[in-house]
Amino acid sequence: MLSGSKILLAVTGGIAAYKSALIVRLLQKEGAEVKVVMTPAAKDFVTPLTLAALSGHEVYTELIEEEKGGYKWNNHVHLSEWADILLVAPATANTLTKMAQGLCDNIVTACFLSFRGDTFVAPAMDLEMYKHPSTQQNFSTLKSQGVHLIDSREGFLASGLHGKGRMAEPEEILEELNAILGADKPLKGQRVLISAGPTRVYLDPVRFISNPSTGTMGYMLAEEAALLGAEVQLISGPVHLKLNHPNVHITNVETVDEMSKEMHKNFEESTIVISAAAVGDYQPRVTQSEKIKKSGDSLNLELVKTKDILFELGKIKKNQLLIGFALETENEFDNASKKLVKKNLDAIVLNSLKVEGAGFGNTTNKVEFVTPNAVKKSIPLKDKRDVAKDIWTEILKIKNER
């Protein structure tokens, strides 16, 4: 469940902080990317250099750091927006109190208050501190806010006592993360089929007609579906993207016919289908078997329509949710709405080339999510990864209404 996830590990000032290095390693072995923030007190137990070397990222210990010629602000908001999961391990009694009361005096508590994803805390403290009514109340408060508690274990404590308060072992933390996240995933058990990228139609063995689609939007949709628990089949045109997630299976194609074949092959067993590929509309009536020689000042080509893959899928749709994409330059909403009805779609995502920063070749996008009752949800210009999250939010609304 953690593969492909971005995890922000917050380390606080308890003796169990020495285990944070192993936590980083275990999360990485699961395929997660890890960044680390630390309270100033945590540096007394494990060095930022150790965690930076293991995580491959700079470790942040202060909101504002003095440096030569001035000060540097470590942007906790950007860290919180980057992460899918916040894990506080170890979580001391002091930090838990601040989290429960909304106090913000270090980079760990600042990240917690800015974060909107799944938050986990692994408490570590002495027996009497753990049993104290204030601590127990803090646990209740945090759980009521949706924070997941990876409860302390019984065992030998740093004080020499034996009892509850010892932080769960790194392997136990990993096990609980997988169990909780797996149970909460809204697409668990779903099979999602997505097409992405451009197609090519060949004029001869060395020349083709295509478009500038990078496939980024489709790849982001596939990755987000996997993070939501789905098993994903991604049919990809020729792109330069990589996606490493065990629940995303990529089939590379080049032509319209190849993409059509793979989409039909996987359609029946899929529960949600998203056609995000920029499929070519026309192809040469005749593809030359030999390279076309340059002669004269012009070349006349006769083009015919290619297969309308989405239209064909709409005709055989049964219980699948079928989502299309439309790229328009004029009468955008009307044209997209007509395609939605004609192709028997459950929704269509409208792109406009008139919006600066949207469409092909950009890392950002701005879209309208349109449903058959002519209701549209505007998703403002933002990073395509965040647009993918918003699109899935709208798809899940449709799914849950069925």
C-alpha cells in the first residue's frame, strides 16, 4: 500500500528516535519516498546527517534557520503539500500535547497543523507518563480528529521500568500503516483502465503524424488510482515517463489500432475506465511501404477517420464508469457536452487550449469536470498531480451515488 507514497517522517525528542533510521529504510523498501523533519530536541538522540544520508533529502529541524548573510525559512506548507502521509515516530508526550491543543512552536507541529492527509502517531514515553489522564485525553482528542494511533507496546523502558510506553518496533509500525491504509482505500478491489499519451499514424516506414501529448495527465491519474487502492491497467502511447508502482501495469502501444485492441481487451473486467489519451482522429488512406521520396513542391495526402475508441467502448458499456477527455478551442462546454452524450459517458473532463498553463506540454492544468446533467466542476490551474486528485474526487462522487 505504501509504494509510490510520499511520507513525511516527523522525529521528536525521545530515546526511541534512534529507531527512526530503520523506519526510513523500511519505508523506502516498500517503495515510498521519505522526507524527514525533526524537533530541535530530537537532534540530541539522532543526527540530521544520518537521516539525510538515508532519506536522500535535506532534513529540516527549524522553521527559521540563521545562515550566512541572513535567515532561511523552511516552508512547512510546501512539505505538508508534498506528503501523502505524515508519520510522527517517535511521538513524545510533549509533542502529543502540542498536537492535541493546536500549539505550534516548531517545524513538526507546524507541519501537523498544515497537513490534510493521513496522519499517524507512534507514542514513546515512560509508563507513568503514558498512563497519566492528560496523556490519555490527548490520545482521545487526536483520534477524534482522525489521527491514527499506532499504540505503544509493553516492554523494557529506558527508565528501567517494564510496562506500556515503548514505541512500536519499526516493523510493527510498517505493518499497521499497511493495514490501516489498505482498509481505508476507496478504490480497494476496483480495476481501473486508463489510456494516456499520443498515438501515431504512419505515412511511410519513417514518417508519422502525431500530437504533442506528454501523457502526464493520464500517468498522474493512474498513480493516484493506485494510491487510492485500485489495480490499474495503463495503456500508454509513446511517452518519456516512468511510473513505478506495483499496482500499475503498463502496456506500451503506438498506433490507434494497438490502443483500441488493448482498451477492448481490458474493458470488460474493468470497473472504471478513463480515456485520457490524445488519440489521432485521422490516418492516411494508404500507408506507403517504402519511404516517400521528396519530389516537387507539395505532397497530397488523403486522410480518413481513425477508430473512435471511446465511442466504441460507450456502445458496449455495462456497469463500468466511463470517463472521457475533450480538448477544445471553441464552444468548449457545448462541444464537450455533446461528446458526453454521443459517447455514452458518465463524465467528461474538458481541457481548453486557450488557458495559459493548461493543455499539452505543461506541468499544470485547468479543467472542467462535466456530468450528463450539465453540471460542471471547475478545477483551477494547478500541478497536474493535484488536478488528478481532484478528478478522482469527482469520479468517486459518481461512484458512491450509484
